[in-house]
Amino acid sequence: MHKVLSKSQIEQYHDEGFISPLRVITEADALSIKTQLEEAEELYPEEINAESRNNLHLSFSFLDALAHNTTIVDAMEDLIGPDIALWASVMFIKEPSSKQYVSWHQDATYMGLDSVDFPTPWIALSPSNIETGCMTMISGSHKSAIQKHEDTYAENNILTRGQVIPNVDENKAVNLILRPGEMSIHHGAIIHGSQPNNSNQRRIGFSLQSYISPEIKQVVGRNIWTHIRGKARHDVDGLALDRPKYNMDPITVSQRKIAEENLSDILYKGAKLKRKY
Ligand SMILES: O=C(O)CCC(=O)C(=O)O
């Protein structure tokens, strides 16, 4: 018996590499989280900005709550079983009428794990559609191996290395249209990307990249894992994370710093250049 996902949704995840849309919280709650995020951006500009967008769930309690949201975690359990840890998170913000885009890529390429088989929920905190620059998935592409990525460091490409898979066959491209409070779930090996935001509002998506079962091991670098549910992982290097009791809870701020350094070492391993995110 599955907790949240239907049999056909689970089949769709395995066949196409994604599920969308799924309602997680109400539209009003999503807009309230967006307001909290924007207040936090004002109050702590050094901590949350376009270059400091990773692992915000480690030191902001309203995002920690989303990472542990029962509907999201139940959906994860339906896909990967009861023992779950979160690898990292990324707040993907595209400013109104901006050129920022995400090139075709496969998430698992630079995560340094010994498997590509894991899900990422992406929660819309504002409307995500063709005008605002929603994610587009190449249906079924998770079934082929990790493709060669070229690091471009292109200015408006908001991926770490501006990495891109050339010559993607876009015939099977599917746009994931989400209302605030809905999520999509995508597979670690699916080819996906997103176009610029041509609207007059921000496009904000919180990517919980990714929920991982303990059978999957970190083989590059030392990740700081967030324990979510079930049996804890063994490869946590002795750092049992405190969850933030409130935004910027001091102990969690220093934990996030360590997590950020480790994540950067993983994501930029062998890269010519390191960007700040
Ligand atoms: O937010 C976007 O447009 C892209 C996000 C993405 O690539 C991801 O969550 O894996």
C-alpha cells in the first residue's frame, strides 16, 4: 500500500522519469513561505542571495519544515523505501524579466554518488509555467547513461558550472506547469532544463535535491546529510545535525557553512573554475 503516490504515478516515474503536478501545501501556505523567504532575504542578505542559495533548509526553520513535510516525505518513501536522508537543497530563483536559464543537464552527473537512481521534489513557491520559465523534462531520458556535459560557465546559466548536454533531442520535451504549493518529482538521471523568466514576477522553486536511501553511497567528497526518516545513515562523519529551532539559529548557521564547503568540493571536483554557488 503506497502512502501518497498512486500505482500509475509510480509507473510514470519509472517510465518517463518524472511525476507532475502533485499538491503538497495550499496555495496560501506556499505564498506565505514565499513571504517568509523574501523577509529572510531582506534581513540576512549575506546568507540568502543568488550565490548563497544552497542548503537553506539547514538554518531556516520554515524551509527545514518543508524538507520534512509529511506529504513530500511520504511520496519519497513510496519511491525509495522507509530509510531516507536528504543530500542537499537549492533555492532556484529567476528574477522577473531576466535572462537566467538552466541548460540541459542530468543532476546525478556531479553529485558524487554511486547511483543515479534517486528522486528530487521541486516545490513551486510562485507560478511556474512557460512564461515564468518552468522546468522542462525530456521524457524517458533517465533510462540512458549519464551524457557528456560541457562546462560553459555561461553568465546567465544558473547551474554551478553552466554545464550543458549538447544536441538534446527535444521531441520528447514536457513542460512541468505548477501552481504555488504544487511539486514535481524528477529522477536523478533525467535530462532537464528551464528557459528564462519573461514575466513580471519572480519564479521561485525549492529543489530538495535529493532524497536518498542508505544503499546509495557518497564516493566523491564528504556530504553533510540531513536525516529525514527511518534508519540513519552510517556515513555521516560524526556530525549529527541540529535542526533549526528558528531562522538563523546560530549552531545551524555554522553547520550550514561546513555543509556548503563540502558541497562545493563535491560539485566542482575537477572543474577549471569554482563559482560561489
Ligand atoms: O529551477 C530550475 O529551473 C531548474 C532546477 C533543476 O534543475 C533541479 O531542481 O534539478
